[in-house]
Amino acid sequence: MASNNQNSRVARNRDNQPPKGHHPIRRVIGILLAVFVALLVLGGGLFTYYAMSAPKVTTAKLSSQAASIIYDSQGTEIKTLGLENRTSVTESQIPQQLKDAVVSIEDRRFYTNIGIDPVRIVGALFANVRGSSGLQGGSTLTQQLIKLSVFSTKASDQTIKRKAQEAWLALKVDRTYSKEQILEFYMNKVYLSNGVYGMGTAAKYYYGKSLNQLSLPQLALIAGMPQAPSSYDPYVNLSAAKERRDTVLQAMVTNKKISASQAQQAEATPITTGLKKQTTNSTNTNDPTIDAYVSQVISEVKKKTGLNPYTAGLKIYTNLNLKLQKRLYDIVNTNNYVSFPDNTMQTGVTMTNVNNGKVMAMIGGRKSNVQLGLNRAVQTTRSNGSTMKPMLDYGPAIEYLNYSTYHQMNDSAYTYPGTNVQLNDWDFKYLGKISMRTALAQSRNIPAVKTLNKVGISRATQFVNGLGISFDKTLTLSNAIGADVSSLQEAAAYSAFANGGTYYQPYVIHKVTKPDGTSINYNASGKRAMKKSTAYMITDMLKDVIKTGTGTQAAISGLYQAGKTGTTNYSDDELSNNSNINSNESKDSWFTGYTRNYAISVWTGYDQPEKNGLDANDQRIAGLIYQSLMSYAYQTTNANNLNWTKPSSVIAENILKGSSPAKIAASGSSYTRELFIRGTQPTTVASSTKHSSSKTSLESKIASSGLTSTDSSSSSANSSVSSSASSASEAASSASQASEASSSQTQQQSDSNAANTTTSSETTTQGNTTTTTTTTTTSGGSH
């Protein structure tokens, strides 16, 4: 019985035991393991799926799009170019204390992790499981770099998919780049309030120094700002900025990068120590004063380097003379120097150094509030009228045909070959036989076209191409009196006349330094465009335009200078279709002038010439702009006022006035001093004759046109009116100026006393008495 009871208890105990393999604890563990494995497989699959669709990360994306800085000719920073105000720094420019501060506060296991930190990721996952909005807190420095370079930084965008892709890309970046490279990428990427990107930029903005010049407390502030830039802005939130800085210092102590005493000393430093007075990023704003010049800088940098100055982080050193640029801006945008008829009249102006092609100043328009708007000095081309004549007609005639300044031309009726189109000057009169000097000074159109025909389109095109001017279409004879050019082209072209015949390609930048410290230097690029004799003889004739011709408004007392006016007319059809345009108005007005140092080319007109024209007073404005700027240039620079030196290839002779062919004037004869290519000068001396003071037949012809002028030598003060397809009122206005000029200028005025005085005119001798007079003659034509 006892045995049965014992067996029964054993059976009952056996029956009450849980089945083998179904222990409750083991079961729970088993379930958890199964779930974990399932989740791991599912998570791995999901991670793989997301990783496969992750965007590509490249060095270009990791690198910051750094702004470029533009400097003037004196090395003064004048403009920052970039979508963001960012000056990148290289690894060697980052102090070790800043690296330690950033790593300590952002990712203390940075140097040992693999781009992601599993410990931080698990902590972040648990935080998000508890209901935090968005995935937070698990990002390493490498992941933050990915976020800044590839993804949005918005909290709402931090999804599981984004986090998976971020982790995957961080792993790839960690394998591809060194830790130092990753730190450099990060420090150049971060935003630090006030429109400042990158820690190097922040050092300059907040402290006016480079990173290597900052103290420990200053570096700690910069290192801590990226977490909440606006909240830790030392200009706005002093207490929050100090608290964040001190937190960074304590993190450095914990990470054993500084001692507790170093941290204590740094924490005692006021947050405002060394802080600059807050300013706006003025060089990153629109400055209309330099707008046109900056526009040309951008274009030239792209062309010469192939880099984008908005993103390449360049230092760009220019040829800009900021004083001249500011004065030029004031000249055309105020009425303090030149009076404009309205605010819609426009201008394009370029000033160059004639001896190297450096563009010193440039204006692309007036009264503009548009950043990097239309640059009329470069981007628009308008007919240059008579300023084309030295380049396309008379320059080639001297260069290829050995014309002298006295070469005789026939100002007579002319019809373009193969057409029934007759060419006229504004006065519809002809002066008959005149010298090339007179033809250029008076801007007679018919002699200019005939000269181009003699030279030939091919050779003339070759000559003007050598001056940096080219055309899309083949030139025709009508281009003898104007073609479409820009003021930049014309300033550079006339510079060749000024410097003795060398064309220098105009340029605005002389050095570009890349972020890695390598520099590219750009020097003057010159080539001979003409003989010295050609340059000198053209210059000699162009002096007269400013002395006594239509360019007298550009005269500067005592300054040796030469120049040419130019205007263009409306066609008969344009006049008939626009009742608001008067027949005495012009579409364009130019003045291009130069000295031994500088050339300035000025265009004036309207963007819509069909609505507005230039009257006689308006046509003077181009010359007045030139006069005001050139005068200021000689007041503010160390340029010497030098006259041109006649080359040995040129011979000056006193030529019997009216002789054809040219004869050397005998003693007592009326003469004009003219220039010849050596070997082509006349050798025959005219018979000695006495001349009365009555006008010659040529003078009578010119006088009949109603204007006063003189056919004189290179150094005489002749009263001339030079023009190009202009109006009668225009020429009449010029005649008045010329008459006033000639009345006060005589042979006794010496070129050694002033650059604009008379050194030769009509000279007669009667007995023992020598009389010198300045004779005035008339001319038609346009400026």
C-alpha cells in the first residue's frame, strides 16, 4: 500500500511538471530571439533596400561651394561673390584646438568610429521609440557632413529611410576619406548665423582674424555654434553664447584635450572679448558703383580659368582703380560734373591704361538698381560714327599706302559703286581738293569712303582686326563712317595709337588664387598692330579735334591729348516713322580720347533710340564725361603729362599751302606743317612768292559752307569741325566753339607752354615784317 502511494505521488509530480522544452522563461527568451532575428533580417533587408536607393555622394558635394573675393588694384576687398558667404579653409589652416573642440562637443569617438556610432544609434532608437518626434541624437560628425551635403537638415525630414541612407553614406565616406579630410569638409560646411558659412568665415566675421589667430575661448564659441547658430549668436544672445562656449570647454576637459585650469581661465573670459562691432556683409551686397566692372570680372574669370567664381572660392585680383571708378560713377549718375537731359539717357564708358591694356574703370549704364544688369560698355554695340575713321580709313592709308597728313583728297560728288546711292555730308556741299588732315579734322564722309576704297576692304579689315575689333559680317564701304563696336573695344583700339602702335588686349584681372594656394598670373598681352609712324601721324591729326575742333569740350588746359568725336544719324525712314524725332537729332554720340597714359571711350544714347534722340547739347555729353574723368585721373595719379615723340621714320615739312603735288614752302610763303613717311617727303621747293592776306580758293570754298576752320599742321591751333553723319545744328554749335577758340590762338602761343596752344599757322613775310595769323575756313560733315 505504501508502495502504491509512493508511486502515485511520483506520477502526480511528473504530471505537474511542464513539458520538456516548454519552460516559461526559455519560451520567452526563444520568442524574443526569434523576433530579434526576424527584425534583424527585416531591418537588414530594409536597410539594404534603402541603401540601394541612396543618392551618390561625391567630393564636389562634400566640398563647400565657397564664395570668391574680388580685390581692387591696391589689394582692397571690394566684393564677395557667392550664393553663400563662405571662405573655405584647408586642413593646414585649422588649429588643433578647434579640431579638439569640435570633436569633443559633437562626436568624441570620431577618430575611432567607422562613420556611424552604434552606441549613439541605439540610444537614439530608444529615444524615438518613446515617442520623440523625428529621429534625433545618433549622428556622428560624418553623418552630419552627409546631412549638410546631401540631405535636408529639417527635423521633419529625418525619417527611417533618410537615417538608413545617411548611415550607409557615412560608412562609405569614412572608408573613402581620412578623418582630417572629413573634419575639413565639415568645418567649411556648417552655418554660423548672420549669413556666415564655414568656421574660417566665422573667424573673420566675428573677430576679424584667421582661425590660427583666435584664442581658446573664441575657438570654443565657434565650435559650439553650429548646433543652434541663431541661439548662440554672440551679438544677440550673450548669455546663451557664453553657456554654450563653456559647455564646449567642459567637453574638452572630459575628452582630455585641455586641463581644468585652462577651461576655468577660458570660462572667465567675457564672451565679447575680441568680438568685432557687428556689420553687414557689405562686400556681398549689390554695389552699383562697381557693378559693370564686377560683371566683366565674372566673365573674364570664367573664360580664363574655366571656374565658377560663385562657387570656386577664389581670390581675384583686378586692375580696378577704385578712386577713378567712384568718380566715374558720380560723373554719370549725378549732375555735379555733367548735366544730363533725363534719367533714361544711357552711357557706356571704359578707361584703359594704354601701355598694358589694364582696364582701370568701367561703367555700364546710368540710374540702374539692377544687380549685374546690362553692361553697355561691353555687351552692347552701337555705331561709332566718325570714331571709326582713324581705325578703318586713315590709319590703313598711312600704314599700307604711305599717305602723308597732307595727302590730297577730292571731296566731290560720290555714289557707292554698283548702286545709285549717293553719299553726302550734312551740308550737301563739297570742298574739292583738301588734305587728309582737313578731311579727318572736318570728318568729311566722302574722302573717308574714297580712302577706304583705295586701301581695300581686305587690308582695312586686317588693320582693324589687329586693333581687336572683328565683325560677324564682311565690311562694306559704308562702314568707313561707322560700324558697331563697344567702348571697351574702342578704348583698347585707340590705345594702340597712343602707345606707338602696339595693341594690348584689355583685361580686368591680373591674378587668381585658388583655395589650395596656387596662383595664376595674367600679364599684358601685346602685339604690334601698326608702324610707329602710323600711330604718330594719326595722333598728330587727332590733336586738332580737341584743340579747336568739335571736341573742344573735352579739352583740359595744359594736357597733351588726342581724340575723336562721333555721331550717327537717323535714316530718312526712321525719321518719317517717328514723329517725335527731329531731323537734327542723332542716335549715338561718342568721344574717344587718349594721352600717353590713358584712353577713355564714351558712348551716349538711348536704349530705345526710336523714342529719344540726341540734340546738339546732348551730343557734347560724351566729350564732357571724358574731360571730367581724364582731368580727375591726372589729379589723383602719378602719371606724367608727356607729349608724343616723333619717330625717326616720320619727317615734318613746311608745305606750301594749296600746292598739289606737295611742295616745300619757300621763305615768305604761306605754309602748313605736315608729316610724311621718311623717303616719301617732297623735295621740290616752291618758287618764292608773296601772298596777300586774302583767302585762298580752298578757304573760300570751305567758308561758303558757313563754318570756320583751318587746314593747319599737326601743332597748329586750327578751328575745325569734325563729325560723322550728323546734323546741321550739331555742326553749327561746333562752329561757334571753333570760332571762339581760333580768335585767341596765334603762332606766338607755344606748344612748350601748354599742350593745346598753337605752334604753326599761316605764315607770311612782307619785307622785314613777319606776320602770323590763324585762318578760319568752313567745312561740312558730321562729328
